[in-house]
Amino acid sequence: MQRIDGRYPDQLRPVQITRRYLKYPEGSALVEVGNTRVLCTAMAEERLPGWMKEGTGGWITAEYSMLPGSTATRKPRESSLGKVGGRTQEIQRLIGRSLRAVCDLSQLGPMTIWIDCDVLQADGGTRTAAITGAFVALADALAALRQRGAISGYPLRSFLAATSVGLVNGEALLDLSFAEDSVAEVDMNLVMTGDGRLVEIQGSAERSPFDRIQFDRLLALGETGISQLIAAQRAALGADAAGIGRRGEEE
Amino acid sequence: MQRIDGRYPDQLRPVQITRRYLKYPEGSALVEVGNTRVLCTAMAEERLPGWMKEGTGGWITAEYSMLPGSTATRKPRESSLGKVGGRTQEIQRLIGRSLRAVCDLSQLGPMTIWIDCDVLQADGGTRTAAITGAFVALADALAALRQRGAISGYPLRSFLAATSVGLVNGEALLDLSFAEDSVAEVDMNLVMTGDGRLVEIQGSAERSPFDRIQFDRLLALGETGISQLIAAQRAALGADAAGIGRRGEEE
Amino acid sequence: MQRIDGRYPDQLRPVQITRRYLKYPEGSALVEVGNTRVLCTAMAEERLPGWMKEGTGGWITAEYSMLPGSTATRKPRESSLGKVGGRTQEIQRLIGRSLRAVCDLSQLGPMTIWIDCDVLQADGGTRTAAITGAFVALADALAALRQRGAISGYPLRSFLAATSVGLVNGEALLDLSFAEDSVAEVDMNLVMTGDGRLVEIQGSAERSPFDRIQFDRLLALGETGISQLIAAQRAALGADAAGIGRRGEEE
Amino acid sequence: MQRIDGRYPDQLRPVQITRRYLKYPEGSALVEVGNTRVLCTAMAEERLPGWMKEGTGGWITAEYSMLPGSTATRKPRESSLGKVGGRTQEIQRLIGRSLRAVCDLSQLGPMTIWIDCDVLQADGGTRTAAITGAFVALADALAALRQRGAISGYPLRSFLAATSVGLVNGEALLDLSFAEDSVAEVDMNLVMTGDGRLVEIQGSAERSPFDRIQFDRLLALGETGISQLIAAQRAALGADAAGIGRRGEEE
Amino acid sequence: MQRIDGRYPDQLRPVQITRRYLKYPEGSALVEVGNTRVLCTAMAEERLPGWMKEGTGGWITAEYSMLPGSTATRKPRESSLGKVGGRTQEIQRLIGRSLRAVCDLSQLGPMTIWIDCDVLQADGGTRTAAITGAFVALADALAALRQRGAISGYPLRSFLAATSVGLVNGEALLDLSFAEDSVAEVDMNLVMTGDGRLVEIQGSAERSPFDRIQFDRLLALGETGISQLIAAQRAALGADAAGIGRRGEEE
Amino acid sequence: MQRIDGRYPDQLRPVQITRRYLKYPEGSALVEVGNTRVLCTAMAEERLPGWMKEGTGGWITAEYSMLPGSTATRKPRESSLGKVGGRTQEIQRLIGRSLRAVCDLSQLGPMTIWIDCDVLQADGGTRTAAITGAFVALADALAALRQRGAISGYPLRSFLAATSVGLVNGEALLDLSFAEDSVAEVDMNLVMTGDGRLVEIQGSAERSPFDRIQFDRLLALGETGISQLIAAQRAALGADAAGIGRRGEEE
């Protein structure tokens, strides 16, 4: 079966990661997965969240937003609506949790790293593209902090990327576009590390419950995609990827 | 290994479901799983959400809240804070999505069924207990609507229950209490149907990523637990469970 | 004349007070007056409100809320509406003021006692039932604080309970149910102490102004009802009621 | 005993009512009671509140606010704080309920009359001054509506005014100034009609509960004050007061 | 050409400034320009805004609001709407910026001076009347602060007043009333000092862009009007105007 | 005198306009002025604002926002803060008013054109860059609407662009960068048409009032800059610019 855009079921859309897209943030990356374009930044603030005690390391938090022009029908601003919607909150919690899972927060010192993911154009998979791009921005920010002496060691324990998989007309597909996503029976987002372990798995039966065999097929597809995304991250970071996974204590 | 409360790794806490706990709602159930107590109600409103068109059936939506006295440290009210938090929104979206997945919405007519889950006492697993209890309240509400002629047919396609599983000190445990949940390396919520298919799976590596073997063990534990929860639902509903899974079209 | 539910004009509905309904709060009570059911808790927080200076004792504040399933037509959540309504604020101010009037706040130390009253089921008189139940929860909380050494002395100066009275078809009735309340010409809430003095009186001519003779009759009915409610509180508290009204200084 | 400002216990502060203070509203009055100054307006809008059905008459609703410069310490604006406080809501509900009690709403037609009470200067008794002034603004607005043919008949059933009474150092005082109010043991607001009947009574034991004898003394003081306030309203309205209390049906 | 109200194109409406209109604020003035009436107050608070560092002087901030009865159609309260609108924010920023431009903030010490401008009646030019009146209230407040020793020196560098000008049917008019403003092709607000320099200029082509010649004519009209307004301020302040423009350092 | 970045006083920063930057909106342009980068979109919605009557044409409204990573210190999201700030509202009102001034709204039909300006990177002059870019997006959107038959005629009456000018150390400068803007004594934003007429002028004395001579010099500088910006717009639009300024009625 060929897909709407001619891809094979196990084929990612073209991926492009533009590092240092902006001049002010410590780290920034424009990630493009097909027509989906997300601008990711990482900025350090020398302050802990209110609920966190000094001396227990730092924190990473994420915010996500869609620009009004990112969708076919204009997306009203959440600032104008006066509140952040449930979907947005769910996504920003997912991004933050995922990045924290591969970062040794105890090495950060009393700082908050703000991850911001702003969707310039949305064609499915914005939350997973956001995670993939935010990882690169975070890596750059940590390198910058290291360079200016704000941290020592290499807090990133491993690479991290994300993709979506789903069942469409009973067939398992990798990296759903918006057109595919809106007719999928099952939709699953996977966040995995460079060594193939799971960080987050969120699967929903949008139309009908799914069984173990279908589930295993989806998981396998996801693994394939994520290893390619991590290769793209590695290429984008080049020599700067060297510290990822190296233990800070060995310094 | 014995658990804090003396349970075996694959043992649920005592489950009790009190149907018709309140007199006004079409369906209501107080569900208790160990010390966790959630009051679930289902109420029909003859109005569709604004975004939904007439003639395409009805809708099910859910709200979740924790009472201030439900936790060891008083939980400030979200009404006083002036906004619904991210965790709450994530949970109410999960509850609504899960119930919609086993209900044929096209049989409902132009109505919204409101599911409300209010946590009276929280000791871990409130969102999964909420789903388990809300299913019973929903079943009763649909029966009541059927009796008064507001719907014909049996919209519930199957039973539905939920539980949590997790890795604590490397060991896979079923139905985490709060004390266990707060030290778990991996935390996963599972929503499944009466015939063992998956509706929702949400797993997070709170502390360290997990591999496929660990994942499979967790999934198996969850299946065991959910089949017991569904047995408890079946017992609570008694003869009224007869219509669940029966096709409305056969009427 | 017999009332809708068969009561005499000066007859309370059946009253039941279940102490220690929840495990976490210092004090908790489920109060039932006829079909009205309110869950009341009292929890101490070691912090004063922002406007209060250290060294001037403690504070008692109250919050009140109706669960969505507590009324015949679903009650939308104030958290979802994004603000606390005028009726709710009026009620929580009344509860807080009433309890503070019988408590010697100077004995409390720098703490806030939070009273939470959540209406599980509403059939008229929820605010007065809340005060009656909250008093029991507060008494238990103060006893717990005393036991753990957080306060010395007995800050409660007297018992406190509340009921409603009203004119329905020109007749003075005690403890209005919802059906009666919605047709009453005059509605009055009374909060009184164990020795028959007034703490709060709030009377409104819903339909037509009332004269002194009618007013005096209502006040007399209220006194009768409140002395019975205080008897119920006394029974619920048992030996633990001993300290109420005893001066802390005599310790 | 003489009071801080030299008044006798049963003496009102000087009262002045300036009708038609503003040019746009149908009715407006600046009411001054001692140093307390409240600007009251009544404006008709040809629309019912959302919850009210056509054909059942009209509605009267009230809003109350204190200007930032009305108090010794600047009063922050509720618009800047982003929400209307509990005290404000309580007061505006009281004003609206009081005026509705003496107005035959069925004569109004499908309109809302908005009462706005803005405190220019506050020296105690702002809510009762607001009611006294709002009545005059409402009478003028109804006359204007009658003149332009929007209503026929005389919807006002009687005069209406309000004052506060209280116990200060055990003595019953009429019309408390701010200095007296802030040390009162008991504070009570009374709203009464021209023929001496009660519309609203709200008494609070701020410091210590009060008995029936004290209560009766306060009520008597209030009656005296209100009859004087109504005389002042009558003087301000002059010939225009003729229709008040006249039955609309007799037209 | 004569204007709607009989004025010449270069004629202001009658101006009246009532100083010390209220008893609590350090400075207050009721300013009337034709039918436009604005109550302006200035109150000192011994606290800096959060973003300002100690030791760098003080701050002046302004708030503006329209009373519901100030306009022909009732103006809904921004407190009830739950947010401060864009027009209001624009105006209060303008008022604050204008006053700060003629005040040496370094002489103020760690305090915030709150300027409040409440429109009692609106007939065009409320923002410029507010600036004109607020200057008088500020002058009085600074004098009061000086008298009680909270500041030394004379922080006001010069007089400051404001007016509007506009093009109506191609003709340049001074001090637009509401009726003129609503049909104007160009609307411009000017804030100027006592020595004729510009502090703020805000011109908008409401209907059609304007050229330099038209612009110059408007500017000249504005200068004429402002010098008359400053004369009115001078008359209102009398001998108290002496310190304005005198250097504080020369003391 | 040379400026920080080596420019002459009357020199613009390099300007680049990328049309059709996004695929969904009817019009979109990425405008870059030096390091300032603003993404502008124009999207048509077939609905009028609530206050506008059918049959009177269409409407253009604008929203503006800064991305968190656009500034040196992270800019907190207004959606997270829960409200749109005063500066933002001022800017979006300015953008909307400016575009409406050169568009014949009566030709639009019952539709709202939403202009969105999102600042990706901020280095001074974001609001004027937004207007310059938004004009291009609007022109493209109107062309698209014309092509699909939603409008006939050419509603744009003329070109429109904007720039800032200011006094820095007494010298008049064109197109201030952020570093210049933050030390400017006077800051002025100018919006002008293709034939050199004024649409908006907003000048503020940030530090000291300014006289007519300084003002005239600033205005002249602005005219120079705007004519260059319009040349850049013309180049970007190419042949599609043909309809601008052509009367729709001649069709």
C-alpha cells in the first residue's frame, strides 16, 4: 500500500534540523518533518521553580504553542482566550518530562532551563517533532552553559527523539501526517533514547481498541523511525554531540 | 518480596463499588480501591457541545477534581486558583476518551453525558479508579436513558476498567499505592476492555528509561488486574450488565 | 398543616453526623440533614494569611462548593467557569465568620485552619448544614492540634450550629427543604451558640416584606431547631466535647 | 454617652440626596451620609438576563464598586485584580435583592434595569447608603420609562431605605461611621419599607454573640433611622414620589 | 463655520478644576471640560513596583476607568468582564508616561504615586482631561509629601496639560466633543508642557490619511488650547503652583 | 557621527521580505529589518466581529506576540500569564487601525481578515516591521480572495509602511535598533502611505520634552525611510502590486 504522500508504511517524512536559528537563546533549532515546522529554543534562567529547594540541582520545563497561521483554519491564540488549553498542557508536560528523563538534573545547579516549542506550521506530529528539536536546542544550551562555566560535567545521559505511529485502515504506519492522523483508528506517540529504551509511550484507541499483536507492530515501527531521527540529530550536532552520554563525574 | 501494605506484586487492593450513591444523577457510583475513594456520576444534558453538529449522535465528556481534604497536605481548590491545572486536564481528557472508545456515540442522540469524578480520598491510582467507577455510573445512566425512552439500543460495546502498574526498585507491581507511586522508576496507566484489548496506554519513565522486557511484564500485570476490576463491575451491575456489548442494532 | 414530607412546622429533618469520615484531615465530618449531605473537613496549615501579622494568633477560613452531581440539574464546576460565584463567596464568608465568632483565635498560634465544606447532595439548607458539620470537624481538629502540642488551652468558647427558617404560604416553618425554600416568601438563616445567643442572622424577603410578629415567630422556631442540632453535635463528639466552652487560661 | 463625632446614639449623620447628578442615565442620585458619598445610577437595557424567559416581566440587577481614592489606603481596582471580591459580590446581591423586593417586576416588560453604585468616599455604611440612593435613582428611571411609554403603571410598591446599627462598647448605635464600625461587637444592616416592614436583615457578631434584648434594641434604632431616610427620599423626589405604592392596575 | 455647540474652531469648552474634591487622597481634583467630568486622585504608597530597584528613586503609575453611567449606553465594568480592555490600557499608559516625563523621579524616594482617573461623565476628550486634572492632583500630592517630610525638593519640572484636536469635514477643530470625535477624519491627542514643548503626540487617520499642512494646522490649534488649560491649572493651584519648575537642588 | 552598527543617521537597516513563507494562510510574509524578524500572516474568516452589522462590509483585526526566545531575557508567554499585556494591546490596535486606514472595508463582504504578527527575533522596531510585513501579507490575501471570487475590486487604496525615528544624544536617527531605542530621549513611530501622507504618528518624550524643530527633523527622516520600505514591498510583490491603489469601482 502506498500512502497519501507516496511514502512506504515504515518511512519517515524528510527531516531537517537547523541549529542556532535564533541569536539570543543559548540553544535553538528549527526542526522540519515534512511540512511540520517547529521552532525550539532552550534558555537558562538562574532561578528555581518556587516548589523546588536549593541544593537539589536544577529543573527543565517546557512550553508549547501553535501560531495562529500554523493551521488551515486560523488557530485562536491562547493568550487571547485567556487560558492554556488541555491539549497544550498535556503536550508541554510530555516534552518537559521526556527531556528531564535523559538529563541528570543534579548537575545543573540552581537554574531552570526553559524549553519553548512554537509550531510555525502544523502537518501532524508537532509534539514529537518538538521533542526531537528541543533535544538539539537543549544540547546546545548545555554546551553553552558548560562553556561559560555555569555547569561542569555532561548532564545528558543519552540521545532522545520522538515520533508517532498509528493504525490507519488496519495498517501500521510510521510518522503520521495530519491527513493520516485524522482518520487513524489508533494513535501512539513514542519517546525513546539512543539505546532503544522507552521514555514515554502514549497510545490511544481513537476509534476501536487494539490488541497486543497490533501494538507490537506499532512499537517496532516506532523504534525504526526514532533511530533515524537520532541519526539526524547526531548529524546536526556534529562534534558537539561528543559529550552526550558521557558521565559528568569522569571529568 | 512483600509490599508496604503486605500485598503480593500482582495483587490489587480491596475493591468496592457502591452503585446509586446519589439520588439526582442518572448514574452514580462510589468506587473504593484501598484507601482511594472516588465519587463518580453520569448526568445527561440535552445539548451538544458547541463544536458538534446535530445529527451525528451525542457526546461524552468528563471532569475530575480532588477535594481539598483528599490529600495529606490540603489540596487548594482549582476554583480558588482560578484555573484548571495541567494534571487535571490531562486526567479528564483521559477519562472522557476512554469512555467514548467503548460507547457507540451515534446511538446517543443530541445529548452530552457529563461524567464527574470527585476524589474524596487519594491514595494512588485516582485516575484509574475514576475510569473504573465512571464506567459503572455511565452504564446506569444509559440504562436510565433507555428506560425513559431517550435512547434505544445498547450503546456500550464492552466493559472498560483501568489500573496502574509500575516498576519499584526494579520490580513490576500492580495497582500502586501513593507510597509506591512516589518512588516508582516507571509508572504506567492501562485502560482495557472486557475482552482484553487496549484502549489507552500511558507509560512514563519517571527516573530511568525502560526496555521491552520490563514493558511486557508490566502489561501482563495490568491485564490481570483489569480482568478482576471488570469482575467487580459485573458484580456491582448484576442483571443490569446484560446489555453491555449487545449490539443496539439487533433491537 | 402537614408539610410536603409530612413534617410538623417546627420539626427538623433527621440529622446524622459521621465523625472522622476521612483519614488525612485533622478533623472531618459528614453531616446529613434529610437528603442534604455535606462533607466538612478542618485542616491546619502552619502559615498565616498574608494580611495578618505574626504574634496576633491564628485564623480560620472556610471554602464551600457544590459537587456537579449534588443537584437535579448538573451544577457546572466553578473551576471550569474560572471564577467563584457570588453565592459561593457569600456562603464561605458566612461559615468562616461564624466559626471565628466562637473560637478564641489568640490561642491558635501562627496557623490557618482551613474549613472545607463540599456538598455531595443538596436538598435545601446546605449552608446551615455546613456550619453545623464544620463545627464538629473544627472541634476534632483543635483536639488533634492540642494532642500534638501545637496549641494549649481550649479555644472553642461555645457550641455553634445553624438552621434555616422561613415563611411558606404565610406559615413559619423550621429547616426548609429545597422544595419549600423555592416557594418561601421569607427565608432566614440563623447561627446560634449553645447558650442561645445569636452569631449571625440573615433574613431576606424573597417575595414580600415581613413584619415584627412574623420575624419573632421565625426566630423562636430557629432557636428550637438549633438546640436540637447542638444536641446532635454533643452526641457525636461524646467525651471529646468536654473542652468546649472551658476557658483555656484555666489550664 | 456622646459619640466620636458628637452624635447621640439614635442620631443619623446629615443626609443629602442630589437627584439627576448625571446626564445620560435614566435615573441618578448622589447620596451623602456624613462623609460617605455614593453615586447611584439606574439605566434600562432592553434585554433580559440569559436565564430569564420572555413574557415573565423584567429584572433589576445591581453592581457596586469602591473608587481607589475612596478609602484612606488606596483601594486596588477589582478590574486590575482580575476578579470581583467576595465582599463586593455580597453587597451587590444585597442591593439587587432589596430593590426587587419592592418592585413589581411583572410590570417591567423584557428589560433589565442596571443599578450601579460607585463609592466616591467611604466612611462606613456604604452599602446602606447605596440602597437608599439607588432607590431614588430607580424611582426616577421608572418615571422616565413611564414617560417614554416603555412601561405603564407604577411598579414600585413602597419606599425603601437602609441603614446600619451596631453595638459599640455594649451600647446600641444608629448609623455607624467607619471608626465606630471597626470597633463594633455587633454590626447589623437593615433594609426596610416605607410602612416599616423588613426586607433584609443581616446581623453579625463580629466579636461576641448577642442576645434577644440587644437585638430588639438594635432593630428599634434601625426603624427610627430608616423612617428619617425615607423622609429625605420623599423630599428629594417631591411630586415625583406620588406614584410610589400606587397600584399600576388602577391606571 | 460654527460647531454643533456653537463654539469657534479654536475654542475650548468651559474648563473647571475643583481641587481637594476628596478627603483621603494626598491630592484630588474633579476636572470638567464641557460635559466631560473626570475625578483624578494621587495617592502615595511606600512601596516600589516589583521590577524597580531600591535607590533609584520612585515611580508614578496611572489607572483609568469609565463609570457605567458615564456614557449614553451603559458601559459594562471591566471588573465584571474580568479584564482591562486595550483602550483602557493604552490610556493609562499614556497618562503615566506623560506625568513621569515632567517629574524628576529620582527625588521621590522608594514610593509609588498612584494616579487614578475615573470618568464620571464622558463627552469626548476624557483621556486628555484626565491628564490635565491628574497634573493638579499630583502637584497637590507632592506638596503634601513635601510638607510631611517624605520628599524634599520640587520634583515637578514644568506644567503639563493635554487636549485633543481633529479634522472634521476637512476643518481643524480644537477640543472635540463626543459628537465631533465620532465623525472626525483625523483625531490627535497632544500633551505639552508649560513652555510649549511636546511630551506626547498621538495622531490617527480614522478615515483618510492626512498631509503635513493639515498636521501643522492641528498642532498649532493644540498649542493654543493647552496654554489656556495650563492657565486654568495655575489659577486652581494658586500660590501652591510656585514650586513647579523650580529645581529641587537649589533648596 | 556613526551609529553603534556603523549606519548613517538616515540609514535603514537591511530589509528583506519573504513572501508566502507559510502554506496555509491566504497571505504570509517573513519580514526582516536588521536582526528584527517578524512572521506576518493574513487569514480570512467568513464571520464578522459581534459588534458589526451585516451589509456594512468587512473588518480587519490584528494580533501581535513575541516568542519567548525572541529577546535576550526569555519573554514569558502571555498565555501562561493569563492575560494580554498593555504594550501588546497597544501594538495590535495600532497595526489593525493602520491597515484599515488604507483598505476600503466596504469591498470586503461579511468577513474578518485576521492579521497575525509573531516576533521571532526582536532588535527594536518590531511593531513597525510588523506593519510593513503585514501589508504584504494582506495584499496577498486580498489577491487570493479576489482569485477565488470572494471579493471583486481592489480594496487597497495605497501602499503602507512604518518605521521608527528617535532622538539619541540629541541627534535624530532613523530606524532605531534596540540598543539605540533604550537610550533614546524621544521615540516616534510613523505609519505612512505610498504618497507620503500620515496614517499614524505616535511620539513620546521618554526622557525630556521636545520642540517643533526636533519634531520636524524626525518627521523628515521617517518619510525617507518609509519610501524605501515601500520600494522593498513593491519589489517583493512584483506584478501582484498592480492592483494597489486602483479603484475597485473601475472594474
